[in-house]
Amino acid sequence: MANLKECVVIDAVRTPVGKSGRKQMRKLGGAFRECSAQDLLVTVLQEVVNRTKDRCKDFDPAEIEDCHVGCLSQIGEQGGNIGRLAVLMAGLPIQVAGATVDRYCNAGLQAINTVCNAIKVGDGDMMIAAGVESMTHYRMGVTIEICAGVKNYPGPIFSPKFIPLASELVPQGESAEMICDRYGFTREEMDKFSVWSHQKATTAMRNEDEYFKRVVPVTYLKKHTDENMEPIIDEATGKQKVNEVTVAVDQAVRSQYLDEPEKAWEKICSLKPVFRSKRKGGRVTAGNASQIVDGAAATLLMSQEKADELGLKPMARILSTAVAGDEPKIMLLAPIPAMRKTLKRAGITIDDVDCIEPNEAFASPCLAFAKDFGYDFDDPRQNPTGGAIAIGHPIGASGVIYFTEMVHYLKNNNKQYGAQLMCGGGGVGISTVVERL
């Protein structure tokens, strides 16, 4: 059998992350409320290709074999295989194929791992992995809700065989509470972790030289609507008001956690538990959970041989990938066995890792990862540029967004190893280990 090739990271970029613009969250903003998920994805695809063109005159985008895109809610503008549609919309050569991947919150990182392993076995020397999600347009679970709302739907939505399994599935927020029960985590510990995430993200945003090397502004035509999503008409033209809008920075990061820590601490402590009442010991709040947002990201991967041929210096190489199943009810702990596999396959230990990048779906699983792997809750290696509690968790895009954060952090700080881990619905975890080059 031929030796496996090495898969390297040529570049990685992401959009700013915009707060949800759903009606009930309108007061929070919604930078991408009138922006199509397709436009978010096209922005990063064009950027990662154009930046590589600028670095190498011999780079031919037609040699890109495939583009895998993580996306959870594959309906509307995110349906119809958005992975292929966005390739065409971005003006990439028609030879570039496209696929759309769903593994719940793992989707974006699964796209990276699938592309990586295809390159390793020789199924292509150059591929893109990306992710996108507009949670403003499509909330979690909307695909099932649509089926439930169809009159005369032909047959049951779920098989009778699913019914016994349903009792093993709980909302993710309840899973986060169950982790607190198991490990004894307190509300104060989770709130402190969350404040820290915002502080790190704020510091990273203010380092503009590095920030704008990975975050690409998004420009789109904004159609003005009122709170009921009805068009706002321009009296002069009689048509809906439209203007060009550019979004350059993350919306959800709360800088007051760094600038006014005492005031911010009072605010986060005042929030009510969401999934269990305070009387029943609820600890999970909107403040120590990830934010509902919109965003996209993309990374260009190549074989080391192809990078050498083109004279491109990679940012990093992917050492190992893994997935693992765990208890469906406490689904948020599945990344632990997944990362044990990736560390072993990479031949390193947690002590060797310079950037630990867990997905901050909730604070409690991140505390559990720290406890299981033996590092402190406030270890500076953990999400050094902030995580999903601060920046947000646009489901299908998150894996690629935080992969982008990780590889840029390693490059900017001359660090060696990074380990990313993510939980997913149904008790599935995923992990990836990289080494800076």
C-alpha cells in the first residue's frame, strides 16, 4: 500500500459573526438579518482562493478537487447542496465539485477532516473545507418542524423504532445541567469561565493587525424591513429601501467584560437559569452558553507535495482526526474520547498542546474537558482568542471558524501544536490535532 500523503493548511479565513436577527432577538442587532447564507459562504470561498492566487502565480483553482461545506439546516438558501451552489456563485471553475455535510455541531470540522483524509489517501491534492449557518433564517430543528407542519404528511416523521430512543435524548441545555450534576460545577465557575471568554475575544479583536488577517469583511445589499419583516418603502421611489452594508467585526463579543469587569459581573450573575428553574438548582444561563449567530469560514488544504510544487509555505499540517460516540443523553462529553484518540494518533499528550480549542457550546462541558484532561479551568492555552460563548456558535460553520482561530493563533504566536474538539447532538464528538509549520 502506498504511503499516506501529508495534508497541510494553506490558508483559513472566516466572516465576522453576526448576532441573530430573529424577531424575538431583534433588539440585539442582527448584522446579517438581510444577508443570504450563500453570500456569507461565497465571501470566504473567494477570499481563500484569491489570497492564494496573490501568493502564487502558478496556483490554478481548477485543480481544486472538491469543496465540502458543513451546514446543519439544509433548507431554503442553505439547501440544494449549498456546497456546490456556492462554488459556482463564487466564480470558481466548474471543475470544482461541491458537497454539503451534516453532523450537527460537528459539521464544519467534519468537512475539514473528510477533506484532509481524502487528500491523505490521494483522492485529490487540493480541496476546500468550509462551513456556513444563518441561525437568523433557520433555527435549530426547523427541518423537522417543517415536516410536522405539512398537512397529510405521507407517513410518520419518526419510525416507531425511534420512540424508545427518544427517552435517551434531552435538550442540549439539560445535558449541560447534567454535566454540572456529575462533576459538581457551580454557577460561579461557569460564569467566570464565560467572562474570561469575552475578555480573551475582546483582546483578540483589538489586535487589528492579526484579527483582519483571518476575519474578512462581508459586503451585501441590505433590503430594509420593519420588525414584522415587512418591506420599508422609500417614498421617493416607491420601492423597498436598499443600501450596501459592510460588516467588519464580530457583533456578539461583550467588551464591557474587559473594560468594566465589576459591572459586567453583576450583569451575568443576574441572569436567570434557562433549562432548569433556580428553585430546581438551574445553573445554565444565556450568559454561560453559546450565542445564536450567523457566519461562515473556509480553509484551503493541500497535499504537502502540491504545496512544495507551487512554492507555498503552509500554515500547519493536520496530524490526526477522530470521532467518537458517547452517551446520547449527556451528548456534550463525547469530545473527550474523540480527543483521546487524536492525541494518541498524533503521538503527543495534552501537555504538548499549545492551543486547546474546545467548542464553547456551554461552559460546563469545557470545564469537564479541563477536569478530564488535567488542566486548569483558566489555562491560557484554552481558546486563547475567545470561544463560542463570546463570539458565537453558528452551528455548521463553527468547526471551521474555530479551526481558523486555532491555526492563526499558532502562527502568530510561534506555537507548535493545536487540538480542537467539538460536541454534537446524539452523543457524537469530533477532534483534530494540527502542528504549525
